[in-house]
Amino acid sequence: MLKGLWTAATGMAAMQLHIDVTANNLANVNTTSFKKSRSEFQDLMYQTLRLPGATTAAGNQLPTGIQVGMGAKPAGVHKVFSQGDYNQTDNEFDLAIEGKGFFKVDRKSVV
């Protein structure tokens, strides 16, 4: 019973992180130059209860084994650097990058 509760608790913690990342993406959807994030997860270890090909009490051979997962954990939160939409402005100093790339700021000549 405790194994099942532990597995459920790790799943709830992983889902909470996923909901937090999604809520942050939604809250900033109209923010200029915001890059959305994506949460990724990993399985925890599996416990093998029966091996494939094991013999049952009746003498039959099981074609598949039984493995029980021990839960999930967050593997990380990554930024998605895909191209966003262009917004037409009338400011001559506004710039945009088409395709992959970043702006490089040189602060050597600060007055």
C-alpha cells in the first residue's frame, strides 16, 4: 500500500510542476519577446514482480513479465526558442530577427 501512495505522490508532484509551467506560459502569452517553457519528466526505477518466461504454479509459462513503476520525477524545464509573431511598430529603433539567432549587446562604449 505504501508503494502505491509513493507512486501517486511522485505523480502529483510532477503534475504540479507541469501545471505551474503551463500557468506561467499562459500568464505571459502577451508579453513581448516571452519564450515559453516546456517541462520534461523521467520514469523512476521499475520493480520486476515476474520475469518473462516464468513458470506459474499450474506449470504454464508466462509470455510476458510484470513490472511496476515507482513513479516519475521532473527531468527539467526547458525554454522553447521558436520564432514568434512579428508586431508592426512605427519606431525606427525596433528590430526583429527572422530565423534562428539572438541579439548581441556590446556595452564596451558606455558613456
